[in-house]
Amino acid sequence: MMQCEKPLNRRFVAPLLALAFIAASAAALHAARVCNPRDFGAKADGATKDTAAIQKAIDACAANGGGVVRLNAGTYLSAPIVLKSNITLELEKGATLLGSPDHADYPDITEFRLPGVQALVSATNAENVAITGDGTIDGQGESWWSMTRSLHDAGVMGNRHPRPRLVVFDHCRHVRVEGVTIQNSPFWQLVPYYCDDVVIHNIRVLAPYPSPNTDAVDPFSSSNVHIDHLYADTGDDNIALKSGASNSPGGDDPIRDITISDCTFLHGHGLSIGSELAGGAHNILAERIHFDGTDNGIRVKANRDRGNDVSNLVFRDIDMKNVKNPLVISEYYPRILPPEGDVAPQPVTRLTPHFHNIEFHNVTATGALMAGGIVGLPEAPVTDIVLENVSLTGEKGLTIGYANVSGRNVKVAAAQGDAILKMAGATVTFK
């Protein structure tokens, strides 16, 4: 087996949240190895499958305690590869890791407790694992999207007709994704699942609109996640924070202690908390985010079959342009407003959503179809919602029902009808 060469000294730059991890990683990689898949037979010609060569490079670095697997410029056609602890996958400028178009290359697995298909890049129970550089990971998802468009029962999480996600970190700690472009996933694009200490910094996530379920970043039941300078232009949620599937049997961890900052979202369904929230969601801060042309802006969403306690959410310094529904808090997903006549309370269960202590500060939206909706269930009203320095302009106004909303300096302008529409159970106090 070929020996890996020693690397040049490198520095890592990342948000303050991960300084301890970054320092430890830099010290470790200073003495670690660089493994180049070309030394293991990779052609990088876009036609030859380089799966085995890339995996051998990963395994060689891992066997020596970790290191950098470096893809130089070229196109590396590949079936799924698996990262390991103390491994950094580095894609240099001009390097593309290109997902195989052959569906048979993606094995059936159990993923996220459901039938699934192995992701192009994954790591399971790993620590100190990273993807960095100026290159691209491309899932070539078009054939999978065509399959999904031909079906009528693809499933919310794709489990009826599974498609591979692009990058999955499953039960990992100290994860970093920085600099790269991730695009054209058959399904969700970047997913930290039950992970702790995750930094996602300065990446682009792309998919043509409206490619099905191509969420950009979906942290799922994870903690201590920092996302900053994300540019997302996709066919579904730009970010979706999740914590448990619909009709979950239980045992779901919450999504908690999340910061999202300095992002730009174009096509897509916006910044979502939910809809799968069977484990709950706590302590989320999103700030300095620009939306332009997304279907939704900020959306907190669940239903009677997928909820839990959702609390301590803060959104501030947000601007939205031509966003159809800028501000949505709804316990009626996939609807915003309840169906006509649905006013009778139902029994409270383990999966009943409870949304409370949610704040919006310095939020501006223009060009909306509907300013938004804040609507709870009659058996579980939304409580302690605060709006401060919020300005929403749309064709229709802001609908509030079974919710306790207060605020200061709130301006809602509607071209049609009332600016604030109060349904049953609404308590609104604006100063």
C-alpha cells in the first residue's frame, strides 16, 4: 500500500462557537497525513468510478490516526463513501465529487429509523470529522427527481420510495463543513442527525427550483449547531430544524442550542422549525438573514401528529423581499390556517405541539402575498409571542388565532382586507 505524504502546515478558520474544536483539530492535523486518492488509483476523469480509490485513501489516513483526504482538481465519479473519525475531506478548487447516476450504486439501509438509501458521503459515530475546501459535491439528482415526480406517494421523509441524501453525519461529534458547494442532491442535501458541536460555515447549497425535497441544511435532533454565511438556493427548505418524524413512537431528542446568522436564502421554502418536531425544539437564535423570493420566510410548523414543546426561539434583524408568506407559526401543517369548521379541541396527546416564547425583533418584509399567520390549536394555543419593530406588507394581512401575541412598533399593511385578522382565541396587544 502506498504511504501518504506529510502535509503542509494549515490553519483552520471557523466561528467562535467551535474555537476549542478547531484548535484541537489544527494541532492534530499538523502532525497528521495527507492522503491523495490519485495515489490509490483515482482517475478524476468524470467517467471512471473512483469510489474504491477514495475509500482506500480515507481508510489509509484513518489507520494512521487521521488526516486529510485531498481531492485535487478534477471530477471524481463515485458511489457512496464513508468518512471516519479524525478525517477531513478536502476538495480543492476545481475538484468535484460527482455522485454516480446508477441508482443500484446506492445500497438500501435503515436511516433515521426508516427505510432509506445510503448517502453519497456519510459518517456514523465519528468524531472530529470535516468537509472543507473550494470544491463541489454534486449529487446528480435529476433522475431521482424525475422518479419522485412520477409518484403520488413519495412520503414526507421519502421513506416510501427512498432516495439518497447527499451528506449525512449520523451520531457524530465535532463536525465541520466549510467553504464547499453542495448541490443537486436526490433528497435532503446536508444532514447532521443526532450530532453535537456542528459548525457549518461559508458554504453554498444549490438545487434547481422546484426540485423535490432538496432541503439545503437539515439539522435533526442535534445540539450546539452553528450555521453562518450559508447561501441557499434550493427546491425546498433553505434550513429545516427537525426532531422526530410524524407518528413517532417516542424517544426523540430535541433540536436545541442552535445559532443561524448572516445567511442569504433565494429560492426555497425558507427557514423552518419543523414540521417533524416529535422531540421538541429549544434555544434557537436566527439573525441577520436576507430572504429574496423564497416561498416562506420564517416558519414554525407542526401538527397534531408530530409536535412537542417548542420554546425560546428568537429571530432578529431579518429582511425579506418578495417572500410569499414571511411570518408563519402554525400547528396545522401543511396548512397555515385551519380548514373551515375545524374549531373543536381534540384530546391532548404526547404529539400535541406546544409553541411558546417566540420573539421577532427588527423584521421587515415587502411584496408578500400574505403577511403571515400565527395560529395555534384550540387545545394547545400558541402563547407568549412577541413582535418588536416588525413591518410586514402584503396583499393580505396577518391572521392570528388561538394565540397570545404582544408587541411594540408593529406595522402591517394589507392591500386587501384588514391588516390584522383575528380568529377565535386570539389575544393581541400591540403598543
